[in-house]
Amino acid sequence: MLDTITITVQSGKGGDGCVSARREAGVPFGGPAGGDGGKGGDIIFRASKDEQTLIEFRQRSTIVAQDGQDGMIKDRYGANALDKYIVVPIGTIITDIQSGMIIFQFTQDGEEYTVARGGKGGAGNIHFKNAVNQYPNFALLGEPGHTRELRLELQMLGDVGLIGTPSVGKSSLINTCCATKVKTADYHFTTLEPNIGICSSEPKTFSMVDIPGLVEGASQGKGLGNEFLRHILKARIFALVVDIDSYEAGFEKLTTVFDEIIMYIQQRFVGSTEFGEAITSIELHLQTEDDGSLLLHCIAHRGELSDVLFQKAIHIVANKYDMVNDLEIAQEFTHELARHLSRHFKAQRGWSVSEQELLAHTFIVSAATHYGIKERTSALATLIERRDIAYRYLFDTVVTQEIVHTFLTDSTESDLPMLLEEGYLDPSATRAKVWEIRDPEICRLVNILPRGNEQAEHRFWNVMMKKKYLSDLEKAGVLHGDVLKIMSYYNGVDDRYIMYV
């Protein structure tokens, strides 16, 4: 199953405005008649329940939207480009590779998100006629589109995740609970990719995910551990499966699985900038809530901020009761297992979870004979319905780019030698300074400016003056003859240089 891939998307550029004059018999003073350009196409992702993998992107790594049509004579506007829709499975997470930040995650059928907006169309010369300039000889260029490199990751959404070492009967459980037909066999790693099934139970139908078996070292990638562990975090309930007939070996296997999950969470999030400011540390603790559910809490610390990253309900499923077929032996196993886990959590994690608390969330079942299955699925359905357990990250995961209006930086030392060497500046301009400017509106004005047109450049400086930018620049020490380096706010578009005249 292809569930992670890198693609490049490019939204459409706006169409250029048109320079035209109306010349018709009987219309002696027709004036300018150039129309506006059309808007460029957006890149829009849409989630669909009918999509299951990201395999279509294997041969489709670059996706480009159409540009807007240029404006035309006789005041005719260019057509807007069609938006480009990209259909992905529910559970897809989009990450911006340049920033490393999650920008969206899809959890519902039909959900849409625009990752790159198309540029606006340029204004035609009909807009610039005035009493002084009866025939403007310029039009504005279309606004650039955006180019972004994205990582798509599909995390299977499930209410209940079946987690355990190989051959504890996870696939048999999902087959029994959900009437699926997952491959089962008496050897390790029968399941090589997550399987999802729908469990019809009262009072609520819910989904169940069979996660391939985890082994010691899974958090380091052993046995494809990292590939499997990242799917676990999308389940609302962690159902930790152990086989009764393994006895003491089963205790060690279950603690190993729990430790690997904890280590993976630490490695996965500490240092991550996908939610904005880097996460400096992760705090995890296990406790019984007021409603009786046992929850694993994950707290992320970012500088002075602390936020709940996620919460997961914990169930322990003692499977293969049919192998002992003796309730007293099975109950003795669950008591010993709860005692072992309580001691392990106290010694290794500092968690004070009693044997009784763990025992209350440990259940005896048999996938082979269906013993205890109906009661367990009903209890899980009730828990899902009555408690809004967070099954996705609780941070605001939509990237909003900060707009900085205190925008000026002296970059003469780094930029002036390059400008002289490339011939952008006359050697006599060595006393000029280069100023780096970060402002989205100035960036837009520069990118729609047809350079070299005297009338267009005159209008540009007038607009800069009316918007108070020139007074701000001069107060900061910018002089005529200095070079302004306009930092690009358009992904994939280079920074622009313009001399302050």
C-alpha cells in the first residue's frame, strides 16, 4: 500500500492585462480599451471515501493548474482558469516540505483545502486613463501563482487500533469482529500492511484497524516498525492484544509493545516544527478518568506553551482463551499481567497505575470461538459514543504565514557584490546600500509591474507613496539610488531587485 509520497503543485498565474486602443469609424476619441486578465487556477485537495491509497501519485508527481487567459482588445476580459482538484483518501495529512509544517489533515468525506491559490489577473490599460494621461500605454502583469513541494501521508483512520506483537491473533480478531477476510497463518508477519474493518455493534458502528505486528526495536525501524507505528496514532482507542497461552512471555511482549509506542511518540514529535514553534519535550502519563476510562495523555511543550497533543483510551485484550479453555487460568493470567504492567509503569515511567485499574480494562476473549467478542465490541461502541476521545492532533494545524510590517533589513554586505558582478548596478554605485524588504503588498506590486515601462513605473512609485511606504523607507535611512530587494511571498518565485529612484 502506497501511503506516503512527495509531489509538487503549481497554481496558475493570472492573465496579463491588455494594452489596446479603441479605433472605430465614428468614434473619434475611443480611448484605451484593454481588458483585464483572468484569474489563475487554484490547487484544491478534496477527501473522498472512495479513495484508499496514494498510488495514483506515483506517476503524477507534478500537478499544474492552468494560467488565467490574458485580457483582450475591446475591453474584453480574459477567462478565469479552471481550478485543479486533487482527490485523496480520508486520513491524508499534507505537510509543506520547505517549512516542515502540517498544513492540513482530512478527516471527512468531501472535505476540501486550497494549498495554492492562483494569481489574480492583471488590470488592462482601460483602468489607468485620467485627465492627464488620456492613453495609458501599459497594463499590469498577472499575479504569479505558487509552487509548493508537499508530502502526502495517509494515516488510516480507525476508532480502535489492534496493537501487539506478531501472532497474537490481531487479524483473527478483526475478522471475527468485522466479518472481514484478512489473511491469517501460523507464522510471524502474516500481516504486512494495516487492514481496516467496520464493526456493526450496538449502540454504534465503529471502525477497527489491524496494525501489523510490532517487535522490540520497532521505534528504531526494526521490522518496518516506523511504517506501522505512525498509523497507530490515528486510532481513538489503543487495544493492546496479548495471547493468554504465552503467559510470562506475553507479559514481556506487551511491555515491549507499550515501550516501543512511547519511544516512537518521543522520537516522532520532539524537535518537530510541524505545529509551528519546535516541540522541546513530550510528557506522557496514564490515568483513570472520572468516567472510568483509562487514558494515555500526551502533552507537548513548546517553549512556555504546553498543549494536549492527543489522548488515547487504553484497552488490554487477552486473546486465545480457547487455548486454555479454563476461566480460572485465564483470570489468573490477567491478574498477573496487570500486576506486571503496574510495576513496569511505576519503575520505567513513574506512572502510579494500580493493578485494579489495569485489571478493570483487561478483557478475556477468543477470536476462534467468539468468546467475549460480542460483549467487548458493545463496550467499545459505548465508550466511543459517550466520550469524545481525541483521535487527531489538537493543535491548530493550518499554517498561517506571519505578515511582518516591520520589514527593513540592511543586506548590503551580502547582496551588493553580487549585483555589481552581475552588472545589475553601475560600478559607480558602490556607495549604494541594499535593503531587504519583507511585505506581501510591496511584493505583489513589484511582481505585477511591467518593468521598463516609464508610465507603469511612475504609477508604481505613486502607489508606494500613497500607501506611506516611501515615508517609512526614508525614515529608516533609505536614500535615492539605494537598491530594494523585495523578498518573495510567492512560493517558487524569485526575489526581485528594484532601485529607489
